[in-house]
Amino acid sequence: MGLEEQLPGGILLSTVEKVAGYVRKNSLWPATFGLACCAIEMMATAAPRFDIARFGMERFSATPRQADLMIVAGRVSQKMAPVLRQIYDQMAEPKWVLAMGVCASSGGMFNNYAVVQGVDHVVPVDIYLPGCPPRPEMLLYAILKLHEKIQEMPLGVNRERAIAEAEEAAMSARPTIEMRGLLR
């Protein structure tokens, strides 16, 4: 006879990490950080047709201290990079970053000295969203993928260990300048 048969009906067994992950994934507050044409699609996601509120994102936060998701929508210039990093540093833990569009992910068609060639050079990115600009459906899909990632993320010491392993993997990865893309 297992533990399941000994417990009365209606009792759920779970870990604190699973319950906390479920709660955190359904209470994201994104920061408003629209920089270019992707911001128009991000605003459309909050409109009634796509209704991002059904995923627990009732409002976009105007202050980084109340936000836990930064959606970088558009290209980031070299002058904007320190501001982006400052806003990221002001966000409370845990925090996540979504790079929306090819300009935020890799610089896009702006392959010059004045544009950061990917926001992952400035802040750690959790989800990359391709497209120029990506449709609101794609943004909703990326947010749902982020929900899955948040729900599986460990807490406490386990979280610190997972972050250290991810940073080590990123540091040992091949530099993007050595990769051959379409524009190189």
C-alpha cells in the first residue's frame, strides 16, 4: 500500500518550489520598455483582441521596482545600453528578460557601430523572440514559454546553483563575433 492510498481524497502532494513556481508564473508584471516598431505589437498584445490579462499580466508597470519582466522591444543604441542596464538592476529579484524582435536579439538590419548587436551583451536574456516585428501571437507564445521556464525554476540555493551553471555555460560558449550569420 503506497502513500497515495493512505491519504484521504482531496489532498495534493507537491513541493514548495512547484507551488511557488505556479504562483510566480501567473503574476508577471512587465516593464514598459518599447524602443521601436516592436513596441506597437507589444501594445497590441495588451489590447482586447489578444488580451494579455488572461495570463496574469493585468498591467504594464511604469516603474522597474514593481516589474519582474522586461520586454526589450526594438533596437538598443549604444547610448541607451547603460539606461537599459540601470533599469534591469533596479528590478526586484526574480526578474526575467525577453528580447522581442531581431533588432533586440541580434541588432537586426542595424549592423553598425551605434547599435548594440543583441541585448544579451547588456543584460541576461531568458527568451529570444524572432521576427521583424513579431506578431502579438508570437509574443504570447514566448510569454507562455517563459511561464514554463519560471514554473520549473528552483528556489534558494538550488536557484543560485542553476544560475551559476547557466553563467558558466554562457562564458564557455563560442563568441557571437566568431559565428557566421547572414550579415557577416
